[in-house]
Amino acid sequence: MKTLSGIWYITLVLLQLLIFFKLSAQETPMLINTEARLDNILLLKMTPEKYVEFGIKKINENLYQITKQPDDVMFSVESTGSWNLSISSADAYFTGKNDSTHKVPVDFIGLYVENTGTNWDNGLFSNMANATKDTIVYLAPEKTSLLESGVRGNIGGSSQNSFILRWKFFYEDDALKIRKFTDFDINDDNYRVGYYITLSESTANGKIDQ
Amino acid sequence: MKKIILLFGLFFALQTQTTLMAQLGEDAENVIFNAILNGAFNLVVQDGDVQTATFNSADDYNFGISESIGIPGIDPGFTTVAMEATGNWFLKISAPDFTPITGSGNIPINNLGVWCEATGVHQFGTEVTCAFQTADAALGLLNTDVTLIDLLTENSGDQTDNLFVLHWLMGTMQGGMNPASMFSQLSDRIFSQGTYTTTVVLTMTEIP
């Protein structure tokens, strides 16, 4: 009886194994190795004509008319790392287009940067610090820092880092500038000066100027 | 005595005849030939088992890359697979997130997309089905298995029957892929610039 029970047991196990192998589907896996290389980019997108131009006409000793307003400049930064941005003029003076002896110091015009991207420019604890957030800075031959990476970093493309550079005559707001303004003998002309915008990577690996 | 000799003579004559008859007769033996046709399921990657996706321009980060988008984009950008099967089957796909070789964070695997093209005898809509037949309907890969090619009527056959091209996309935000651009994800610090790797697993499964 015991032998019979053993035979039944073995038969049952074999039957179960048979059912298991019959029902379990065969699987054949295959592997595909994929590598993603995210290279470093640092790109400034703006119009190639990098100069600021305005026209002025003398009405009388104390009154001048601006005949041509300087154009705003839209630009964006696309970078895989955090970055800083500064501006400098190519010359210390605006030069008259009609008469190159006509000169006006470049600090005759100021500027500020308006942020239109999604990266915040509310200070060093946000994505970036905007030096012109609540003020206007002079245009000068020396580099003037405009935007600096904050704690949260300002990595991103055009939708994150999009800006408008707006020019502003200082005399419009500051009474002192009126006196300074009247110190110049400004001739009727259209004045122009070139400028550089410098975009720098702000990582610990060093700066790469573009 | 004569009778005895006659009897012996008769006996020998009968024996000789019997012997001769036996030599002229036929015998037959059977050879049993067993042909056992076991189930065979074989998945073959004919080419494109190593893919390299390179992001090196703003457009790459903004709009993504493929075999035809970006320079160099994804190289080669496609994988040709074939199935040899004595029975019906379906194909699953999955992959873990990209992990960094250099850089930090992981690239979510749904930034990698795939769509299929049937180049063999078996076509989508007749023998097999695939829900991801164009780039716009691409599958964004998941960590868990998703059926890429399924049985419709009958798909057993050799490599000429079951031949498919898998087209790869990365960061293009199409179909079921990650809707955020690579730049946006970089900006959100989900991952950083660097080199990342993953292994896509294709699994062909027999349908019992």
C-alpha cells in the first residue's frame, strides 16, 4: 500500500511539472544599450547688429529733442550650465553718424534688463540676480555685470532665459543729469556706439567667455 | 530396408524444398522515426543594438533628437529586430531610467521614445498589431513592460515574416513621451549635463 502511495505521489509531481512547462510561455529577452551624451552648450541669441543709436536735435540752450529713440534689444540665453552676463561699450563716446567729430560720452545713456523668461531674477537666492532689477546702470567701456547666476541656477533654454535690453536716457529721471546734460555741447546728429554683451559660464570648472 | 531408404529419401527431399522456400521468402522490420517539432522562439537583433544619443545644440535640447533630427542626433537611431517562432508571440519593451556615467541625477526613461515599422511579410493590421506606428504616436518607455507588438491573427514564421524596425527618439516630447523639453528638465535640475546610460530590454513571449 505504501509503495502504491509513493507511485501516485511521483506521478502527481510529474503531472504538475508537465502542466507547468506546458502552460508557462517561453520568453526570449534581448538587450539594447543606449547612451545619452548631454554636451555642454552656452549660447547667446540676439540680433547681430550690436550697437545703440539715438538721434538728437537742439531746440534751444536748455531744450533738446530726441529725434530717434534707441531700439530695445531682445535676447535669450541657452545654456546647460549656470551663467553670468555683462555689458560694455566698444568706445567711451557715441560718435555722430553725419560728423564723426561729434561726440557724446557713453554714460549719456543708461540701460536695464527686463526678464521675460520663466527663470526668476529676484536675487541671488532665486535663479539669478538682476543688477538692473530696481535701478538703471550706465553704459561704460568697462564690463558692467547685468545678470548673475543665483542659488537655484539659471540653466535653461530660451523659454527660461529670455530678456529685453531697454535703453534709457538718464536725464529723464534724474535732475542732476539735466545739469550734466547741459554741460555738453551736443550737436544735431544721430549718434552710435557699439557694445559687447559677454556671456560667461559660472561653474567651478572655470569660465568660458563667448 | 527399401521402405526405410524411401522414407529417408522423402524426408530429405521435403527438407530441401522447405530450405529453398525459406531463402526465397521476405522479411520486414520497422524503423520508427520520431520527428519532434518542439516550440522554437528566437528574437534576433539584426542591427542597432547600441544606440548613442548626442545633445550638442540648443535645438537638440529644445526639440529633441532622432536618426533624422539633430547632428549627429541618435546614431544609428533605429534597431532592426526579427522573430523566428513556431507559434504565436508578442513583444514587450521596458528600460530603467538613464543613470549617469558623468553628471548627476537620472534622466527619466520616458524621454526615450520608440515607434515601429513592419518590413517583413507580417504587417500591422493583418497578422500583428502595434499602437505606435508613427513618431507622433511614439511610445514613451516605462520602467515596466509595455506591449510593443501584439498578435492579431497568426504571427508564427521566420525572419522574413517577422521583420520590424524600431525607430528611436529622445527628448522630442511626441506621443506618450515626457512632455517637458530636455532644457526644461535641466533647468529643473532633474539631471545635469553629462553622459548617461540605460539598457532597453525587448522580450519576446510565446502565446501558449
